[in-house]
Amino acid sequence: MNAPQATLKPPFLPFALPDIGEDEIAEVVSCLRSGWLSTGPRCAQFEKNFAAHLGGGVACVAVNSATAGLHLAVEALGIGPGDEVIVPVHTFTATAEIVRYMGADPVFVDVEPGSLNIDVSKIEAAVTPRTRAIIPVHYAGLACDMAAILEIARRHDLRVIEDAAHALPTTFGGTQVGALESDVTVFSFYVTKTLATGEGGMLVTRDAEIAKRAKVMRLHGINRDVFDRYRAGGNWYYEVIAPGFKYNLTDLAAAIGLHQLRRLDEMHRRREQIAEAY
Ligand SMILES: *Cc1c(COP(=O)(O)O)cnc(C)c1O
């Protein structure tokens, strides 16, 4: 059967097409043949490879979108009604939306005209006794001044969640975004992002408690994942310890992600060439 033809406008300059190679295609076929389509061995491998790519001993939790990852981050940090979270005025809606999911209030801070990143000099004026966290966005992959943001956070006892939906691969001061000192960093693998799996995301943290909570809450609040229960030597017993979400990444998406991750630098160089041409 042929795929249904979408009725699209004639192509002019297509926006951020995914760069899918033969390895990604072959891996999806292998995944289909394996019979394990949802969260399983390919997700586990993708999380492991992603952590190794970032370095710094971070833990990775694969999710089905960056929105899901950001939601799990504010949930794990215990942000709730009455709390305020500082976000930039100029970003995708998800950055502020997930603050409202928790019943907390986003507080908008202006961006700098040059970088379109949050204006660090305006953050402190927005801090109140209710402020709990800052969510900087590395707009279009240009890193925010994370040293300044982390310093402000330390001074006011705030948590930092980096919205790194555009920021793979990006470095700040020679360190990969994702391996800095923030509480959580979240990447997106949506079709238009620099690593594309269709839908998908990665929550990255160096805090073992946050990683543990996010793993439980990405799958209905169940204290053990399905792969863990069904692999050799496992047993079926589990408990539901909180009303969680359905945010797990499929192995089909992870199959694509494994090879996109391997090709990250190659794809980055290609984008640089195209930018040069413009
Ligand atoms: C795309 C994007 C998101 C959301 O990513 P999804 O994976 O589609 O949920 C969040 N923040 C920013 C800045 C984005 O561009």
C-alpha cells in the first residue's frame, strides 16, 4: 500500500526537513522485526549513548516530547500552585505551558535583541519571594549566558531547567549544553529539530532523585518499566506510586534516534555549510 499523499503547497524552501539516512531506516525495520515496538532495549541504548555523548556523568530519561520532558522536570522539582517560574517572552509555547500544567505562574522576562535569548540583566528584577525556578531557552542553538544564570539562581536559591529544544549540539564555555550545572536540561527530537525522531525528547539531569522521579512519572507512576519487568530474570510485579503520565518514548523512535545521534556532528557541519552559503 502506498502512503497517502498529503496535499501540500508546492515546495519553495522547506522548513528544517529531517535528514534521515539508510541506517535509520534499517534500524526501524529491525525494530519492527524484533516485535518490541514500545519502550525497550533501543530506548535504553539511546539513553546510554546520549549520556555518553554529553559526558559529565549525566542521567538521561527518554520521553515522547520535549514538552513532556519539561513537564516532568517541573513536576520532579515540586513546583506547584503559588509558585512562579521565570521564562523568556520569546520562545515556543511549551516553555510557559508546562508551568501552568502544575498550576504555577510563568513570569515573562524580555529577550536580548541580538541573541533572542533571555536578557540576563533583567532576570533579578523579576524574582519575588514566590520564584522557584528559571527556564532559559537557548534560542536557535545559541547558548544563553549559563554562568550568569546559574549565579543568579544560586544567589536566590532557584532551580534551573534549560529548554534545550534547539540546542543539540551546543556548548557553553567548552561544556556541552546538557552537562552544565543546571538541575535539568530538556532536548526535543520533533521533526524540525537538529536530531529528529518524529516525536521525542530527552530529559537530562545529574540529580539521581530527579531522574528516578521522571522515570516513574513518564509511565503512569509505575515503579518499574515494562522492559525491566519482561526481560529475562524479571518478574511482573509492580506498584503505582503516583498518578503519572504517558510520556515514554517508543523503541521505533529510539531506533531513529540512535543513528541520528551518531550523525549529529555530520549533520551539524552540513547545516553550517548551508548557513555559509546564505
Ligand atoms: C519545539 C520546542 C519545544 C517543544 O518540543 P516538543 O518535542 O515538540 O514537545 C519546547 N521548547 C522550544 C523552545 C521548542 O522550540
